[in-house]
Amino acid sequence: MPHMPLASFRSPLWGLRPSQVFPRSYPLSTQSKPHGSSLSRRNHEAKKKRQREKQAVLEAGVARKSKTRLPQATGETFSMCIPPPNVTGSLHIGHALTVAIQDALVRWHRMCGDEVLWVPGSDHAGIATQAVVEKQLWKERGVRRHELSREDFLREVWKWKEEKGGEICEQLQALGASLDWDRECFTMDAGSSVAVTEAFVRLYEAGLLYRNQQLVNWSCALRSAISDIEVESRPLPGRTELRLPGCPIPVSFGLLVSVAFPVDGEPDTEIVVGTTRPETLPGDVAVAVHPDDSRYTHLHGRQLRHPLTGQLLPLVTDSAVQPHMGTGAVKVTPAHSLADAELGARHGLSPLSVIAEDGTMTSLCGDWLQGLHRFVAREKIMSALRERGLFRGLQNHPMVLPICSRSGDVVEYLLKSQWFVRCREMGDRAAQAVESGALELSPSFHQKNWQHWFSHIGDWCISRQLWWGHQIPAYLVVEEQTKGDREDCWVVGRTEAEARKIASELTGRPAAELILQRDPDVLDTWFSSALFPFAALGWPQETPDLTRFYPLSLLETGSDLLFFWVGRMVMLGTQLTGQLPFSKVLLHSMVRDRQGRKMSKSLGNVLDPRDIISGVELQVLQEKLRDGNLDSTELAIAAAAQRKDFPHGIPECGTDALRFTLCSHGALGGDLHLSVSEVLSSRHFCNKIWNALRFILNALGEKFVPQPAEELSPSSPMDAWILSRLAHTARECGRGFLAQELSLVTHALHHFWLHNLCDVYLEAVKPVLLHSPCPQGPPQVLFSCADIGLRLLAPLMPFLAEELWQRLPPRPGGSSAPSISVAPYPTACSLEHWHQPELEQRFSRVQEAVQALRALRATYQLTKARPRVLLQSSEPEEQGLFEAFLEPLGTLGHCGAVGFLPPGVLAPSGWAQAPLNDTIQVYMELQGLVDPQTHLSLLAARRHKLQKQLDGLMAWTPSEGETETKRQQRLSSLELELSKLDKAASHLRQLMDACPSPREL
């Protein structure tokens, strides 16, 4: 394969955009594209999309064709599934971190020769998708959901999904995700539907799924049950006014209302109860106190008058009551409180449901409250208490308010007949899997939370009152009750015919005579998501051998999703297939902004990865906010935050720069604070690599033929040093990938490319390449650095690495891989013959000398001059250390000839001195190169400035220990710099006194 012509090799704006990887040339612009023209932006986006599609097609084809014939094939497998994002949403920067880490691991395993499977997919997002389509129907046609049949509405949802549900796929492609797109899954497709139905039936037949009336999390705005993960606990410091969906008035929370319950038969005796929810007073069926609370001992067994209805309520004693909280007495509302439901069950109290599904008050409250919004009723109840003289006060009360994350409404706890999964037995197995080591959580500190979560797991409500989703495969036998009681008769079946047959056997009636009514509810979206890996691999039609797909790695942001989604996958997987769905879970950090704040639309700091990749104007960012669902107050705050953080918009950074930045953080530790400036820094790193390859290709020339790496032997100490650093980098990269700590990989690559290759070797080899004839060794070394360095980089920066690697001349034999994505990943073992740690240690001493020489040049402000240098060592063996590197020492130190001063010989007059250590001194020629008088005045000005900084720092008194440490470090730095200036000034004064002739010695 011929390499790319140099004529087309122009420096681009980095990070690299996805591009073709065929060996052909096209110009790459060096100019930053303006963000002002919407037309140019659209054309720019369309071009990049076409390039991404070509890249994806090539990589997919290469991967499929090479699975069985890669020379480096290992026979091992590596598989992952992407955590399926909601089809309604778009990926934010936290998702981008997941994708960057997963794709880097996938690409590394693929290059290592493993058979790789990375399953893409998306979640149907029952609540979110239905809400989006309902809003669209109302906006475009003025139609409510219930004005359509269920079938017609579902057709509208599928239509929306086909038209607008592909944004996530576009984002994944923009991020360079090398997914197995031919295996893409959607949790509402046919295969997933079969898996969901089968799982429901099997769990029911195993006695792990049942129907019962229990308290559930209820969103009145959605008129549906919701999962625990969709309940946001919002802490309130005290009185807080909120506007809630469907409520005509603002509502105050964080207040404790004191209400008197008169003791029956004793007009002057009452028990005062505190409540934050006076709207539930009509549902109170008792008051409870602790049995040992002496304040109420004399009232045990007495009855109280309800403050609104006057009905008699029992005073019960229960050890769960906390006597030191408030008055020590609590009202008992079993139909609207989880704790009260347990207490009521212990005392045989019947619940009264006073809040309806839509959040209005029920008929049990009486005509004066029935039909009112519950928070409007709250105010009416408060007024009634005042009128009856039973209101005893109102005070600020810090509390935690449960908010529905989907609708923003306050969550209610309602008694509903729903389907539940028994989780205790399956939860015990999931906990045991981690305890036994069969399932590994990384980082390991999540194991404690995992065990705690499963030890407190309750039964899982899986019914949702929606139309979009998997309709529950359960059927009510109309006008039929189970034998011996009056409960509804329900049957479960894979099809209605199967359910009808079961119902016939259960009732003893002919199947044709039975009327079956299917449960209109759908299953919780998390139920189908928990089956995602199994359904994606063909279950239940096929029983996948999941051991073949170990380790199936998953990455998520935070323990809530871990326990909710991954935990349910483990429970259902072990129950339904007898196998763990994976052997390891990787949990990365949560991405926060540079100020440490959680990404939030209301803060205006949520970033679309594409905006960082392609760049975006501030105006466009503000338009996105206005198109969202923020209220006017939140919109104003978010818009102001955007104007402050991105006053000029976000500059174009590129895919590779974003990926590299995300992977460079210790993603398995604490929270990740990301700023766009970091990504820009990575873009500059990409530019550095691009320019390095331009230099290397120019040095190789058109007729260069590379040697096999195993035959390359370094011809100079500098060649040996850079090849040793390359071998060390390969070792560190392999170690980082094996440990799945990608920050180790990024650090190693950044250090090699920037500090070893660009800053040192390329600078040192420039004069060598000018020799005539040019020695053969350095070009071969340059080629190996480029080839191996790009292959090491490829999993993290696939577009940059592919683009540049395709321009390299192929090794002889024509066996080069068609794409860097399937080229062998360099290993420490294959490069071990280059590794010379002793040589690296010796050269580190040379680099210390280079730094000393550069510091002297800076002190005396030598810009163009190339002064001579002498080294003097009291240890003879140290001289031998430097002898092999005299030429690169002079080149890197920007000096002239470098020689040795014999031990014991006095330093030459007019030369500056700097100690390297106790045994080595460096001398630099100054006579004739500096004007002492001029430089003394410049040094004095610099000293005055530094002394002023030092005096200010000395006078400042820090308040925190950490700040004091930083202050001391800065003080030491300033004192050292002042000492250097004083020494330089003394030396210049000596030069003035001596006034020797130029170029003496």
C-alpha cells in the first residue's frame, strides 16, 4: 500500500474529525471555522456525517472480515453491552464518558486479537416517550391521548420513534463508537417483547410474581406508579414555595402544622400532633404514641375525636414511635404513608384512601373537599382547623420532599392493586454472587453499598398505568372469583389462548364461555431493560452460553443506577437462565462541571458532546435552553450561567480530543470535574502529534523502506533511548488496559508523544538528519516511533491514529492490516529487546543538565547566542555518562560545543556556573555574549518585582491548612528564584570588573 504524498499533508485544526481511512489525499484546513453562518454549519455537519459513515462502514467491514483471520487472533472473547439510553433523550457528557471508556476497551481487545462483541441498543422509556408524543399531539393537532384509541396512539408513538428516535445513534457515531450495529436492539422490538413475556410467565409460575393491593409511588401528574429510582429526594431547609404541575396556586412546604386531637370525654384534654401533610388529615384512622412515654400513659386505651369529622379514633401504643420527636404523638394514615401502613397493619387499622389518582380529594373526605386539588384542599383544611379552635401552630421544619423526576410533581403514596416481583430470594443470590467473588464490582468500595441495598430490598412494583410499553400478559376472568373468597381471578399466559386454557382449568368452565379482560397496564421499563443482555443474545429462543461472553462489562454513573438496573439484571438473569449476565461491572465517576456542580439543565451546564466536538455558538446554546422544558425562573438562571461559562460559545475541539480528555481522568475514583479548556488542551496535543508525523514523513522521504521492528537495532545512544521509552510506554499502556484504568494509558501516551518524542528526540535528531549522507538508523527509528506510537494511541484517538497511520509507508511483505483498528496492538513482550532502563536512568542525568543550561540561558536572557559549555565532574565515571550524549546535550540545551573541564581545574573567567549535584558543575560561556551593564538593570527590575511578591506573601495570614501549604511552596519558589538572580548579578559585576576581551579562552 503506497503511503500518502507529502503534498497533501497539511496541519488541521485538532482533534481530528472522523475521516476516510482509504489511502488517498485531500486537503485539511488549518483555519478555525466561524460559527456565524448557519448554512456553513449545516454543510460542515453534513460533511462530517458522511465521513463518519464511511469510517463506520470500513471499520465494520474490516472487523467482520478479520475476525477469523487476524494474525494476532487469540481465540478469546470480550463482550459488552451499552447501557441502553432512553430513546427520547440525547447523550450528555456523562454518557460520552461511558462511551469513551467502553470504546477504548473494545478497540484494544480487538487489536489484541480477541473476538469482540459490543451490543448497541436503546430503551423505549415508557413514561418519557409517552409524555413527548402526548405533548406533540396536543401541540400539532390539539388532541389528547384519551381521544384516540390505544392502537392509534401507539401508531403515533412508533411513527415518532422512526422519525426522531435516532439522535442517540448519531451521537454514538460522532463519538466514534465501534459498536456491532447489526446487533442493535430496542426494548420494544419483537425479540425483546418475546423475552419480556416469557420472563413474566416464568416468574409467575415460580411464585415470584404476584398481584396485590399495596402502597406504591404514585405520580398524580402522570397518573401512574413510578419506580424508586424516579423519586427524587429534595431536601428543604424550611419554608419553601413551589409551583407544581396541575396545581393552580403556589404551595408551601417545609412547614410543621400542629393539630389538636381532643380526648373523648375530657373537654380540657387533648393530644397535639405535628404534620407536614395536613391534606391527609381526612385519612387519619388513629393517633400513636410510644408505650413508655410517660406523658401519655394515663391516656392509654382512650379515644380521640378527629379534628375535622369528630369521629372517634383510637390512641394506640407502638414502639416504632419516636417519643423525642415533636410532641411524641403521630397521626396514623395507613393509605398514604409507608411507615403508617406498617403500623396500621400491626394494629388492625383499616386504611382510608382520601387522595385520588389525579391528585384530587376523594368522596371519603366529604362534599366540602371532594374533587379539590389536594394542595388546594390543604389550605381549606387549615382554615377549618382555625375556625374550630384546633390549630396549634405553624413552624419551619426541615424536611425531604419526594419529587417525581419525570413530571416535577410531589409523589404520593397510594394503595393500588398492582403486580409485584418478590425480590428477597433473588436479592440474596445477587448479594452472594458479589460476596463469593463470582461477580466483581470495580471500584471495590461499591461492594458494601451493594450488600446493604440487597439486604434491604423490598418487592418490586412492575405495573405502570401507560399505553406505551409491554402490556402485561395477565388476564382478568370477568365475573369469576377464585374459589373460597371474593377476590378477582387473574390468569397469566404467553398468549390469550394459553391464558384461556389455564382459566378453564381453574374455574372448571368451558374456555369458550369465559370472558377474559387483559390488564391494560404495561410493565415497568426497568423490567425489559433488566433483560437487555439476554434478549440481545437471543433468549428465550436460544439459551446463550454467557460464559462465552465473559467479561460482559457495564459502565454506569453512580450507585443508584447500578443497584436499580444492574441489580435487577443479576436477579432476573440468575433466576431465568441460571447464569450471571456478566462477571464484572465497571463503575465510572459522575461527570461534574469545573465548579464541581452536578450537570443539570436548570444550571445551564449540561453539554451535548457534539457541541464540544464541532463547536457551537452561544446563541445556539441559548436556543437549546429555550426549546427545553425549563420554567421562566430556571431558564433565566441557566441562560445567565451559559453566558458566564461560554461567552464566546464553545470552540471546535474534535472527537479524539474529547475522548482523550474523558479517559485521562481517574474515572474509577471520585467525581470527574470537566472543563472545555481541558478538551482544548487535548486538541493542542493532537496538533502536536500531527506536526510530529509531518516532520517524520518529511524525514523518511518517498523511497523509504521500513525494516521489521524485530530487526531494528539502534545505532546511537539517542536512538536506543527513544526506543526504550517506546517499549516502556507499551508496557504502561498494556498495564492500564488490563487494569481498566485508562488514565494510566493516557498519561503514558501523553508523556511519550509530547515529552519524549517531540520535546527531546525530534529536537535532538534534527541536526543528525542534516548529515550527508544521512545515517540509516534515525529514519528507521522515526518510523517505528510513528507506527507503534499510533497503534498505541488508536483505541483512544481512533480518527487521528487512522488518518496518520494510513500515510505511513507499509512494511515490506504486503501483510499490513487494512486499518489500524485491526492492526496488532504493541505489547511489552514484543518490544522487550528495546527496553534499557539503565540507559534511561543515565539519560535522565543528561536531561537535568539540559534544564540547568536552559535556566542559565533564561537568567542571562540569551536568545540567539549559542554559548560554549563545559562539564566538570569529581567522579571519573560520571564523565563517561555524558560522553555518549554530548551532541544531543548541546542541541537540546541550545548551546554550542560541549566539552569537559578536568577535575580540580579552576573555572574559566567570564563563564556562568550552575551545580547539577554535589559532584557535577555546569559552566556556560558569557564573555562577549552579554552586556553586563544592561543585564544588571534588567535583573534588578525582575528582582524588585519578585521581592514585592515575596513581601506580600509573607504578610498574608492564611486561614486553612491546605492554603498554608501552597503558600509555603510559593515562598520557597520565590526565594529560590531570588537567590538565582542574586548569584547572576554577582557574576555580571565580576564580568564588569574583569572586562576581558571577547571570546577569551
